[in-house]
Amino acid sequence: MDQMNQQFENNVKNIVWALRRIVSLIYHDSRNMMKKYGITGPQSLVIKSLCEASGPLSPVKLSRQLNVTPANITGIIDRLEEKGLVQRNRQLVDRRAIQIELTEDGYEFGKNLPDLIEEKLIRGLKDLKPTEVYGIYSALNTIIKIIGAEEVPPTPLD
């Protein structure tokens, strides 16, 4: 095998290794969050979203912000409510409409949570040029197509 083909093979293996490393880092970050704070990464993201919001948010708005299904948000909110960190409030005008807000304990808890890898990644990607971000996005979508995952529904986060 000539030098160019060998470099190509090494690059292919390095891409797979990098993807495994990213998945592993996200997994370990979430596990550490659970060990240290008793909540999962996705629960942390909900708490942080509510801390940063100017008021209560609907479950639909939360699910859109975090890019998860409304069913996933419901489960996350259920677990946070059991821990006394959030509460559901029915609206006076439309009793079917629910708003989610942090309890006092939830707000204090949220102020002390560290950033997750996902948050660091978002900040770092925002610092890149638009063409660089598009290149990464395009490459990741190509990988999704290669493994045939474009038709696989997203995995619940919590």
C-alpha cells in the first residue's frame, strides 16, 4: 500500500476513533453529573434552561430548545418534580396549558451546576466561522447517512 493510501486509511480510523471518544466523553460527563449532583445531563439542561429563562416555560418550548420530544421532556420534568426542583403550574386562562418553573431549591441548585460537554461544544462551535460550522455539520450528516441512521428516531435523553 502506498503512502497516500496508508494516510487515507489512518484518517478513516481516526475519524471513527474521534466519534467513539466524543460519545464516551458525553456518557462519562452525564455519569459524573449523576454521581456528583444526583441528576442526569438532560435534567441539568432543563434546569439550566429554566434558570436562564425570564420566567416559566411550557414543556413544548423546553422540548424545542433542547431538541427532544415532548414525551422525553415530560419524563424529565416528572423526575425533577419528584426531586423538588421544578413545579408545574396550570394557567388560569387555559387550564390545559402548563408552565414549568424552578422551585427556590431548583434555582439555587441550578446556579451551582457546572457546564456539560454539550454546552461547551455549543459555545465552541459558535466561535467558529459559519463555513467551518457548515463543514462539520455536513460531515456529520454524511456519517449519519453512511451508517443508515437518518431514519432512526432520536434516542430518549433521560
